[in-house]
Amino acid sequence: MNLKQKQGKRTRFGSAAGLTVAVLVVIGLTAVLHARFAMGEKPLPRTPLTVASVTYQIQDSYQRADSYLGLVSAGRQSTLGFEAAGTISALPWREGSHVEKGEVIARLDDAALQASARATRAELAQARSELELAQLKAKRQRELRETGAVSREAFDETRLRAQALASRVEAVAARLQSIEINLAKTQLRAPYSGVIADRYVHEGTAANPGTPVVHFIETAGREANIGISVSRIAALQPGRPYTLSLRGKPFSSELLSVRPDVDPVTRVTTAVFSIPAEMPAVDGEPISLILSEEVISRGGWLPLAALQEGKRGLWTVLRLVTRDGHTVGVREAVEILEIKGDRAYVRGTLPDGSQVVASGVHRITPGTPVTIAGAN
């Protein structure tokens, strides 16, 4: 026998010996278990799972919150321009700049008007001096006329010259007032406190009357324009507060008015709500109206964690019952009618007042004994 044959023989012998030892161990353990059962010993019972429960209470209706989308709108917004023609000499504001009411937004070059105003003021001063002199002369001649020292013709000439000078003063004053009005029109002032949304021109631009200079949006008096279905408009009353939601934050808002027409595209009408000054709303930003309505339908609320997907679009829950002295779960079918947060409004085969497993239903097999958390 060569070396390879000897090694192969030893390997087969070792495998057979190991298999024999394993069989003997299994036989020994089986014998021990049979002996323990024969002496009356039984395996230790399994500890029931502890579950939390919730009471299912049937009600005839529930409150559903409907959301209607709208947009924030500035109370006033205007495209501002000059009434007079001229070259823009100053426009210091940029988009997003806040401007107070009456503050100058832009100016036109007013050098020519300023020169005309100075000349007219000088002319007015001269006319007033001549008028004063004519009035004094007419007064003296009136006194002399009574003594016969001055002819009637000379007195009438002086008196009528004073009246002509008075008319001239009035005309020059009116011309000066017109120049000052035109000077005021070279300054574009904010009609109300607001923000510059757009700037259309820059310094040095030759602007004609009505040329758009800036788009101006009022910062106060913002409103929410929200489209409402016609069927819900009857429930809204102007002057009453309602709940709006901006960026996920609810707040109370007064209904200002409801438009009497229906949009031909969206088939809804528009409700206008006021927005409190402290709300950081931006023009054109989406905003929602939250309306609550009562839905007539028998059912009850359960946690979403108590539901397990069943067949044919239904869901199931585990109702806790007592059988043979043990608390076990029995599967019941339900239909989801409404979901609100982590709760669901359901109806189905559940009796009123049933105790239902609140969570972890995937860990429990129907009929398996459980322990209710907090139960004695």
C-alpha cells in the first residue's frame, strides 16, 4: 500500500467516526427530553407581547378642513412717471428700496425753470413797486382833486394806471405760480409708503410725459385674493374673521369683500381678505384659506399606526377581545374616509367602544395572546 492510499483510508475513517459521534449526541439529547417529559416537566410558556390600545368611538359626522389657494396682493401699486418732459438728473433708488410717503423718488433737470422763476420773481417785484407808486400818486391826487389843484383828467389817468398795474401784478404772480407748479412736477414723489419693485430708466434719460420711471408697490394694506367655489361663498360673511395660512403658519384675517362675478377660466369667484401689517407677506406670494365643514358619515378616529393594508383597497385593524382567559387580537376590516395628520377617520365592522391595537400591528398574529399596556 502506497502513501496516498494510506492517507485516503485514514480520512474516510475520521469522517465515519465524527458522524458516529454526532448521531450518539442527538440520541442522548432525545433520551433526556423524553425522560423529562415522562417525569411531568413541560416547556416554559412564551411571554405575551405588550401592546398599547385605543378606544374606537363611533360618531355621526366629522369636521373636514378644505384649503383654497390664492395670492397676496398689494393694496395699491402704480407705475409712476413724470407729468412734464425733461432729462432725469437724479434717481438714487434701486429695486427693493423702501420709500416713505412724499419722499422724492426721481428729479428732472430744472435749470431752465429755475432761471425762468427767478426772472418772473424780479418782474413781479418790479410790478409791485410800480403799483405801490401809482397807488400813492392816485391817493395824493384824490386829495388835491377835492381842492381843485389837479384836473379830473389827470386824476383819472393816475387812478386807471394803478388799476392796470394791479392787474399786471396779478398776471405776473399767476405766471410765477405756474412756473412753481412745473418745478414741483420735476420731482417724482412717492404717493404712499412703499417699495420700488422695478426701475425702468436711469439718470440722463430724456423722459416724455407719462414715461414709466418706477413700479411702486404699497407696503401697507396688503390683501389676499383667494378663489372660492361658488357653493361655499354663501357661508362667507364680510367682516368676520377666517383662518388663512401663509408659509405653513395659520393666522386670523378679516373678510373684506366677495366679488360678484365668476372667473370664466377657473369657474370660481374671488374673496378678498385683509392681511395684518405684522405678517411678512410679499406681493404675488401664495396664500391659503382654511375652511372647515361638517361631513355627515358614521365612523370614528384611529391612529394611522393602527391600520394595516388589507385586500381590495380595504384596511384592517386588530380588535382586542378575551378568549379562554387570554386577550387576543381579532382582525376587522375598515375603510378610510379622511386622514388628518397622524389620524384616520374610518368605518367598518368595528363595534362602538372597541379596544384596538394602537401600533405595531405587523408584529402580532391574530389569535396570539397579548398584554395591554397599563392593564392590571
